[in-house]
Amino acid sequence: MNSPKILDGKSVAAAVLDECRAETAELLTKGIQPGLAVVLIGSDPASQVYVGSKARTCAELGFHSLKIELPAETTQEELLQVVRDLNADPAIHGILVQSPPPKHIDEEAVIREIDPRKDVDGFHPENVAKLVLEDPSGFVPCTPAGCMKLLEVSGINTNGAEAVVIGRSMIVGKPMALLLVSKISNATVTIAHSRSKDLPAICRRADILVAAVGRPEMVKADWVKPGAVVIDVGINRVPDPSKKSGYRLTGDVAYQEVAPLCSAITPVPGGVGPMTIAMLMKNTLQAARQLS
Ligand code: NAD
């Protein structure tokens, strides 16, 4: 049995936030306070938790933070107007609309309304294009950016590696694949998804396996090449009566059986999750610099 390197997102995220704190202090001396606005529509409990921790992190760093809570029945036009007002607000450098919005909201249209220079989630088509073009002035979506930072800090060489990304969402899978195949990372990338044939065989090719699906413990030991690096993006709530909350968090990887095979692996929780918020803060600082 191997003892894999545990990619500790908590400590890497803390280091990224330390850098952000120092940079914020420097910007403040120039009269610039980075400002992040988070818009929450409705009262989805998981979204409330995410929005709360974003606001707390902003406060810890010295950012100006604005939390706009709108009722679930907010119309599309009302929401677009909130976004337009934030686009025009000079105290705000980053805008994000917490996903998922209620069903009657056209999320794509809302994303397009955000000024791409303030789109710190990196979801606006202009930023997607910049990611494809490898233009560093764009914003990279926070979760895949966090995965790349974890790989980099942990000294994992992506050059020429076979990488397999399971999941093709615009939030995680596709940008993750683009980052891995970029001229900086130079991996050979396969994107697998719900229609892929023989997923276990595809995964077994991977030197670096990224799971971003949303299916608890889907990736089993016999899907993983011995010595592989496994990045588990999944955050799934599974019922657990022994917990006060009634659930526990688990990833997309069957950690107990997979970890002994790997050279390195991210735990859930404490792996990719903390990196996402740290990269959001980094993106907001980038926006504040670029807009000032
Ligand atoms: P999504 O539902 O938008 O996309 C899931 C992807 O998985 C799809 O592209 C789909 O094709 C693929 N898929 C579904 N079933 C599959 C199957 N049986 N075999 C192979 N592929 C399959 O989800 P998402 O927004 O990309 O998020 C994925 C997971 O990552 C979720 O658990 C989510 O909670 C988590 N997540 C974590 C963070 C974080 O900060 N750690 C951030 C975003 C998302």
C-alpha cells in the first residue's frame, strides 16, 4: 500500500489568501479598496453558506463587500437592472450572481449582462474566449484555477502528462481541460462525460485524473492507474444519520479505495473547495488592478 501525498487545499488556500491580504494592503495605500458584490436570489441553503463564506473572506482581507439578497420571485428584468447598477458602481470591481438561480431566470442572459471586466467568475463569453486564447487579462473560472494552483504548488508536472477530465460543464470541466492543454501546462487532455463509452478504461489512461461530475464516489479503484494524481472536484451531500446535520460531504472519488493507489490526491472536504474561494479573491484583486 502506498501512502499518497494529500493535496491540502486548506493550507494552499491560506497561502493564496495571505498573498491577497498583502496585495490588498498595498492597493489600499493607493486609495483602491477591492470591492466584490455577490447577488443571491432566493434562499437555497447551500448558496447561503457559499455567499456567507465569500463575505467573511472579503472582510478578512479588507475588501469592500456587498451582499445583495433578492427574493425568489425577482423578475429577470429586475435582476438585470441590479447587474447594470453594479456594472456602473465604481466601488465594485467583481460581480457574481450565485448559482443556481430560480428556474424562471435565464442565467446565461444574466452572465452576459455582467461587465466582462468585473466578471470574476470568468463565465462571460469574452472571458471564455480569453481563456481559449490564453490571454491573461481574462478571468479564469475559480474552481479550475484552484485545481491548477494546487497542482503547481504541489510540484506536479503536467508537461506531456495524460490528463482525463470527467465532466464538461462551463464552470469546471471545460475550463479545466483548457487550462491543462494550455501552452503553460502542456498536458494531453481527454474530456469524458455522461455519454462517454467505457469511462473506467478512459480514466485508467490518466496520469492526472480530474473528477467533476457530482456523483458520490463514482470513481473506483479499478478506474485509476497506479501512481496517478487524482483531483476530486465533486461536492456531494450524502445522508448520514450519525451527523448533526444529517449529511456528510463526499467527493466523486471513492477516496478510501482510490487513495492508496495514487501518488497524490485531494480530500473532500479540504481539497479543491477552499481553493475556489481563494481564487475568487485573487480574481477580484486582478479586476481591481485592471480597472484602476
Ligand atoms: P454539472 O452538473 O454542470 O456537470 C456535470 C458533468 O458531469 C456534465 O458535464 C456531465 O456530462 C458529466 N456527467 C454526469 N454524469 C456522468 C456520468 N455518469 N459519467 C460521466 N460523466 C458524467 O456539474 P459542475 O457544476 O461541473 O460540478 C461538478 C461537481 O463539482 C459537483 O459535485 C459540484 O458540486 C462540484 N463543484 C465543486 C466546486 C468546488 O469548489 N469544489 C465548484 C463547482 C462545482
